Amino acid sequence: MFGNPEQNSSHRSGESQPAHPGVHNEETGTPPEPDHLGDPHPVFTELTMRQAMAMEEQLRRSLEERGFAVEFEDYSVKFARSENQPRTMGLDNLPRLLAQLDDFDAEMPETVDEFVGNLVAAMDSPRLPDAEFYAAMRVRLAPMDQKGNEDFGKDSPLRPFSEDAFIRLVLDTEQSIQSLTTPALEDRGPVEDLYRMGYRNLWQELVDSDMSFSEYTPNKDNPDEKCWLLEGTNFFIGSAPLFLEELFERNAPHVDRSNGLIFAMPFRHVTIAREVTNGSDLMNSIGLMASLAAELYTTQPGAISPRLHLMHMGEVETFTDVVWGQGNSRQAEIHIKPNAYLMRRISDGLDDGPEGPEGPVL
């Protein structure tokens, strides 16, 4: 059994259930008054109430036309044919995709129907032969809120990575990227071997992709306030932190990584990173990266995390947090909480020269 597939553009009946609780009045079951249809939806904040209602109606129609009974929950939709167990499709990516349409009313129905079509095609695909299955294996970073009830463990398709993200095994096919569950791994060999294949295939995916590795310096008056952007059309670039050291060595070998790397993976097509330096350059660059990560996270489908991480001495530590504004506001309050090591690096050189008030930081 597979988890939630998503459309992979890099390659390539039952009785109606009650509508989404965020759309209808909880007490009366009636739609909101017309005056409120232009307000932000409380769950799908990228869309208005009217747009979210239209999206859900089209989702229901597309699924029911393919023989599924449908039930909406807060951030997902459950659907099942009568003979099968219900499946759950997360709805975090679809609203962001629809919010970018030039003409929502004209383009939304076809976009949603194509989304559902790819989902169902992946579900109905026959079991792959082992050779094809192994070639399609990838590891991928996913946001922690997609973990569900799966546990981390030696036989699990999930592994811990950071406070806000985890590593999961996926299957990359022409139609979709399918999140693998424990039953999907049965009779495929030891899970550790599958992870090795997934890492090897991810590395080749990144190397063969159109990923660019470019320096981003928005403030020309302070060229040391900067970061590196890893971006492209490939759906796995947001998982580049799994090979960040190797990618720097391959694309920017002159960068001194001995003091660690700071990175963010705001969504599936971008990773932001830079080396740990010191003083105001480091402090200002952290602010730049935190703002950029939050902005990309809120505006692009396939979001992973808006938070920054420190990779140092083989460990990954998350050191920022984001508090969002109300409704569909993209205003964010960013909390930066550097650990003792980063605090020493920032303090070094701020006031007392290159060695800082307490001497050099090693």
C-alpha cells in the first residue's frame, strides 16, 4: 500500500459526506453568508472561502466520478472504493497550486481533475517488478506534520532528520512520487538495503537534474550578507540537505565548511544554504535566510519547512521558529534562537576584532 502520491511534472461511489467543517456553519450545516465568501478560508488560507468551496466540490466530483466515496477532514480528504480500505490525501499542496492560477474559475476544474487522475493512476498501477522498484527508490525530506501514525524504527520507511522534518522512502514513477508505507516494503528485502538504494538514487537524481547552485547577494553594499540557492524544476532539490556537504564540494569547493553549514528547505524545488562564518556577516545572513525561507514556504506548493538548521559535527539542529499572522496573512514573526556555538560565532568579531572578546573560537 502506498501513501499520498503527488503529480510528478519533473518527468514527465458512495453517498456524499458532509462538507468540510471549515466551509459550513458547524451548528446549522449551512454555507456561510455571501458577504463572507471573499474572506480567507480558515484552513486553506491561500484561498478565499468561495475558492475553497469550489475546490472541494471539484475534488468530490472528480473522486466520485472515479467510483470513490469521499469524506473531508481539516487538511485532508479520505476516499475509498467499497471493497478497499480508505486512503487519505493531504491537501497542503493543492491549495497553494491553485492560488497561483492566472484564472482560478477557468483553470481550477481541470487542474483538480488532473491532480486526482494522477493520484488514482498511481494507486491502480500494478506491483512493480523488483528491478523497477529498486530503480525508482528515493529518500526524501518531508514535513513532520505528514508523518501520520508511522513510527521511526529499523524496519520503518521513516527516519528522523530534524525537529521539523523527517526522511522517508518514496517511489519515483512517471506518474507520481508515492510515499511508501511499511506494507509496501514487504518482500522487497531488508529495509537498510532499500535506504542505501534510496540514497544512491537520490544523489544521482540531484547530479543529473537541472539544479543550479548560485550565490544570492541581495545587498550589494554588504557582499558578505549572502547565501547559496540550490534550485530547479526537480522535485527532490528540497531534499538536498541530505547531501549538502557533497554538493558544496562538487559545486563550490572553495567554500570553507569546517565550521558548519546553515540551511533551510522551504519547499521541494529549493534549498537555501551557507557556511558558518562569524560576526555581523553571519548574523545578517541568518536574518536574510530566515526571511527568504519563510517567504518561499508560504508561496509555493510542496512546502517542507520555513525554519533554519545548523549542520555541525555530524548533527542537525533547528534554531529558528516562525509564528504566522491570522487568516491568509503572510506576515510572519521569526524567532531566531542560536545555540551556544552559533552565539560564539556571531559574537566573534562584532566588537573586539577578529578574535572576539574571549579569543578565537575553534
